[in-house]
Amino acid sequence: MRDASFLDWPFFEARHRDLAAALEAWCALHLPVDHGDVDAACRALVAALGQGGWLRHTGAAAGERLDVRTLCLIRETLARHDPLADFAFAMQGLGMGPVTLFGTAEQRAWLDRTREGGALSAFALTEPASGSDVAATATTATRVQGGWVLNGEKTWISNGGIADVYILFARTGEAAGAKGLSAFLLPAATAGLTVAERLETIAPHPLARLELRNVELPHSALIGEAGAGFRIAMSVLDVFRPTVGAAALGMARRALDESLTRTATRRIQGEALASLQMVQGHLADMALKIDAAALLVYRAAWTKDRGAARITREAAMAKLYATEAAQEVIDMAVQLHGGDGVRRGSVVEALYRDIRALRIYEGASDVQRIVIARSLQ
């Protein structure tokens, strides 16, 4: 990366700078990986990230806090080198986020496995009729003697089909809407849970639609209290939404680096493309958007690490601006590369496909605008 001066900003401590340098060296040796078989690639990435010790940052010991600046730095760096590596890392954190924040000692045994890279996790919240509207969740968990019986459907579940454990949200009915949801720890091998469909996207990732038919779980599978599912989900997203912005930031930085190389080496009418005033203007705009995004991302992370109970507004601003800005930066990178920018397999073409989903998952851009607007009232 050409410009790492942001690491000197007051948001960071020496340990963050040391971590960034160590991860940069690790990425240079291990990334990118072959994406030919996405399922196999994700399994291999989780194993490698676990062996390298990076996954230990995806969870925290009981009574300790996640360091959100560390999560953001790792996601930014991984995404710059290989967006699929970022995905593999992020899902270990998001998937087990409810256990990290609210899990019992028994449930945290799974967290030990995911932090070591020995198990893959998934966060099963979205349904066919309830994406951004979590309160519309229709999957049910009925209390029975000895535990719970779950029925319903989940879709667009990252790591769906390859996860070893799912954290799943279902309606337990303590109240109407969002107040009647609960979170459950669901091992993938549980009878009645099936992968109904694998979903293909423009940037291949392991995604699936899941069906639950009379899935039986013990009382010990409940995470936190019955009826606290919405609060649990929002607490987890509060932590991980800024990290989505960090991943977008990493992709944008890579796009700018590729563009600087391209415009310095590509010649037009005997001069480097970078000598053209209009091209310089585009490069300046790209750098400006990147720095603005970084400031919002790391402000949110720093605020959370300073002990803020909630950072809903800061997280929404970081996620919204960083993902939208990265889309614009990468689009300009494609333009500056000309025909090579749309050639399948080129770095900027792959980034163009990779960035698009970040403006949708963990709260689409327009949902973040609603969150921000409501915080002003």
C-alpha cells in the first residue's frame, strides 16, 4: 500500500500499528488464494487465519471487550489483498458475535473452536420476507418440554452450507414485532436443518437458503434471555457495521493503488496518463473519498473502544459512507483502466463485483440513512 500514514492518526495505539505491519507481512505470503472452489477456499482461509492467530481477534474472553479498531484494521488489510479472505475472517466474528457478547460458558466452547479456525460460523437473521425489517421475522421457536422446536426459513445466509454452527434468530412470542425474538445456537448437524438452496452472486461467496422443519434444541441453546433477540442482533451489528466500512475501505485503497500504477505507466500522446489534469482530478477525488471514509470508520471504532454502550449513529455513518465511496472509487478505477478495467480477471474488475454487496448486507444504504435521520430527532 502506497499510503499508510493514516496509522499515525490519534485513533491508533502502537499495538495497532504493530498488528497492521505483522498482518501486512502475513498477507504478502498467503494471499490471494485460488477462488476456483469457493467453499474449499473459505475453509482453507479460515484454517490459515486460525493458524496465523488472526481469528483470535474475532471473539473475546468472558468479561473482555472486542477491540473494534483491531477488527477494522484486519478487515481493511485482508480486503485490500483478497476480499474473500476478508469474508472468511468477518464471518467468524459476526457469526459468533452473539456468543461473544451474551453467550454462556457452554456456548463459548464453540467460540473457542471458531477462534482457532476449527469450525466455521454463520449469522442466520435474514428471511425471504424480512431482510432489513428484522421485526418481520417469521421463523418460530416454540417452547416445549426440554427445550424448543424451530420451524421456518432463512435466506442469504453467508457461510450457508459450509458452516459448522449457526446463530439463528426466531420468534418466541414474548411480545409483538421486534420484542418477541430470541437468538439460538444451532449446530449444523442438527436434525431438521437442511440447506434448501445454494445462492450464486456476482462475486462468488458461500451463501444459502436454509429450511428448519421441527428442529429440536435444548434450553441451553438459547443465547441470553428469551425475547432479547433483537437487542442481541443490534448489539452485534453495532460492532460489526463499522468493519464492513473498513472492508470497503480496503478495496478502495487497492483500487487507488492499481490506478496510480496504471496512470503512471499508461501513455497517451507520448505522455503518462497521470500527467493529464482531468486524470489528476479523478485521482484526487479518489484519495479524498478514501480519507473521509477512513475517518468515519475509525471514529466509530474508536468511540466503541472508548466504552460507548452503543454507536448506532457512528456505525451507520461509517458503513454508509465508506461503502458508497468505495463503489465510486472502484468505478473510477475501472474507467481509468479503460478496456482492461472490464476484462474478467483483472484486479479492478474483480473489485467492481466484490464491492457491490457491501452496500446491501448488514443494513442496506437507505436503511443506514433512516438510522442516521432518526438519530437526529
